[in-house]
Amino acid sequence: MGRKNTNSITENEGGGNSKAVWNDDLVAIYCEICVKEVVKGNRPGTYFDKIGWVNVVKIFKEITGRDYDKKQLKNKWDSLKTDWKLWSSLLHKETGIGWDPAKKTVDAPPEWWQSKIE
């Protein structure tokens, strides 16, 4: 959580309800914040409770300088959850494929890719 975003994108810094702009660094910071709130017990169900969201919004702004509101952060949560479900389904329901953590890509034989392309 100690990372600062050094990306040159400055949209929505300083407030307002502009469209949230996400890059890999911001997503990683956001995920780290969310994990810490889950560990604190501020996610009793499938979403954060009131205290959890207040903390996520506050800490995200402190670290990144981006004033994203709860709705923008929840939308990102929902988007990441959908992506995770797809990724998890792909890796756990398909045979013969895996995950290459170094490349951050799906590792599958050429035949598997060919069948998916067709």
C-alpha cells in the first residue's frame, strides 16, 4: 500500500465526478486497500459495510490523490469481480491450461487456442 501512482494521467485529481480512469497501478493499490479492509472485518457479506467503504474511499484518495467516490469504487469492485469470475472459470473448468505468473497470461497449448479461435 506504500506505492504512489506516478502515472501521468491526472483526470479527476482534486475532486469532481469525472469518469474514473484506471491503470494497473491504481488497480493494484485498490486491491491492496480492499484486502486490508476485508482482513479488518469490514466486509461482512459480499460488499464492504459503511465503515469499510469510508475507509476505502479515504485511503484510496490519500495514496493516489484521486477523489473517486464510493459509487466509482464499487463499480470497479463489481467489474473486477466479474473479471475474476471469468478468469477463475477459465482456469478451473478447462483442462490443459494454466496461468503463467511471470508473463501474466494464460498458458495453453496451441491446439487449445486454435479451438477457441474457431
